[in-house]
Amino acid sequence: MLHTCAPRLGLSQGLTSLWALATAVIICGCAATEQKPVAKPILPVVGAGATFPYPLYRAWFSEFERREQVRMDYFAVGSQEGVRLLEHGDADFAATDRPSVASANRGRAACDRIVVPMVSGPLSVVYHLPSTNGDVPLRLDAGVTADIFAGRITRWNAGQIRALNPQRSLPDLRIVVVHRASGSGTSRAFANYLATSGRWSKDGADDTSEVRWPVGIAAEGNAGVALEVKVREGAIGYVELSYARQNRLDVAALRVASGALAAPGDRAEPYPATGVTWLVIDPARVAAPVARALVHFIEWAQTDGAAQATALEYTLPAPDSIAFYHAMLDRVPFESCGATRSGSAARGRGRALER
């Protein structure tokens, strides 16, 4: 029934009045259709990089698109490849787990690369052993874990592992090491943990170099490592905790310096193997509307999106760090930075978006 536009007419007015009523309703209906607000166009934003934060980014991007009409298309191709795509103008932002990329933005000019710490999370040591020990988790420390990944310990019933697991039955089974393929910031963070034992030598001067694994199977991304561990009995690997949860993988408890054992999510004893992921924006390459959307996303994610991070067992930076980087982003002159995009693909795309 129509209530808003039809005029009130007496019954005695006959067919002429009915015709007038019909005409009024049609005209009013057209007017109402013409007055409907035009839907806000969806702004496309493309990102690429680390697989470490992907479970959280997927949840964040979905909610942000629903709220803000910004479509965040993210390709989890690894830290190194993400930065390469950003530098070639094929991505609007990158995500990386490599600390050297983060330190590079200190003291730089207004339009140079910006790197913002987004979250940290446990790098879980996951394994696949026969189910003969109930809920008793495998216990490891940094030294034994380093020996395993270096190929110095090759069987699960080795004395070094048995010494840490007196209440656990360990099979006479070959250890299958699973590690990330090249270009992984997660690998660098895990290698940093192994190096705390003094039994693992860091490759190169900083995290720009590749981790050279003496033994093992290479897999693409956190998802690839999780899958290899899941299907190979005797396997051990390292993944961000969400991938362990999703694939129902067993996670080792790691001994910390105090001698206590830590499991992911244990607030009393933080898990010693952790990673941090950063979001990278290049103001000289990204179109101003996209840059503004990215700034809004970062600020939203680290405030309203905090509950999703907690649910997926990631940890946001400290409040003073969040405030520092948000203030820094607010000072970046993205519109004037666009003038440096001479002849680039980003400049052409920026003009199209601003029309």
C-alpha cells in the first residue's frame, strides 16, 4: 500500500479522479526513485606480502569493507615479494615481517616510505607425532630446537629430546624439518629465536639476507608449512599460531631462560619465539585517496579492530607506540607527495580515482 505520495480524493469524483490518482502515484513513484541517494562507490586497494598476519588481515579487511566501502584485496605472497610488488607499483601497500624494512623509515623525508608496526604473535613450533601421549605436549628449548633445524638431531627418540620429555614416549622416527621457502620474514624471526641458544649462526649481517636451512623441506607460506607438517608423520615446523589452530596441529611448549615452560597464549610466561609484522606505505607511489583509506584502516584496525586481534591471539603494539605512528601518519602530506609520482602507474591510477 502506498502512503506517502497519493493525494486524498473523494469517492464521488468517479473514473476521472481514479485516473488522476493513478497518474499522481506514477509521477510520485518516479520522483522517489530519482531521489534515492547514489551508493558510495567501492574504493579498490591492493596489498601484498607476509603470510604471518593473513588470518587477522582477512578478518580486518572484510569488516572494514563492510563499514567503509573500501575493498582491500590482499595477496599473501611473502614479505620479500610484497615489498617488491610495492616498489614496482603493483601494490598500494605491503606487509612485511622483516625488521630492517621497519628501521629504514627512521628520520626520513616526509614523502619517503612509511612502515607501521601492526601486530605481533607467537611463532609456534608445530609437530606431527603418533598420538600415544594424550594431551602431554612436546617440550623443547632453543638449543635442542636449533639442533633439530640444523640437522644435528635427526630422530625423535634422541637423548637430548628425551631429557626434556621424561613423561613422554618418543618414537624411533626420523625427524622431517619443514621450513619456509625464500623471502620469508617469518623465517628470519624464527632464526633469531634459534640464535638465542648460541647453537645457531645468523646468516648475514641483518635480516635482509636469506636464512640458509641445512636440512628440510621448503614450503610456501605459513599455510604451506602447516600443511606439510599435518600430512607428514615425524614432521616439525614453525607457523604463526592461527595456522596451528586452524589445522589442529600440536604445538610444542618451549623452555624459557627462567627454566619455566611457555605455551602460546600463556600470559604467565610469554612464548619466546615471536614475530612482528609491519604495514608499508610509499606516499610517493600511492594515490592520495588510497593513502587516506589506508591511514583510516590502520587507525581503525588498532582501535575498533582490537577485539578481532585478541580473538585470533595476536597482540597490538603498546598504546604509546600506536599513538606515535598514528600521529606520524596524520602529518604525511599525501596529496603533495603525489607530485613526485612523475610518469608512474600509481600517478595515472591516482588521477582516475580522484575523478
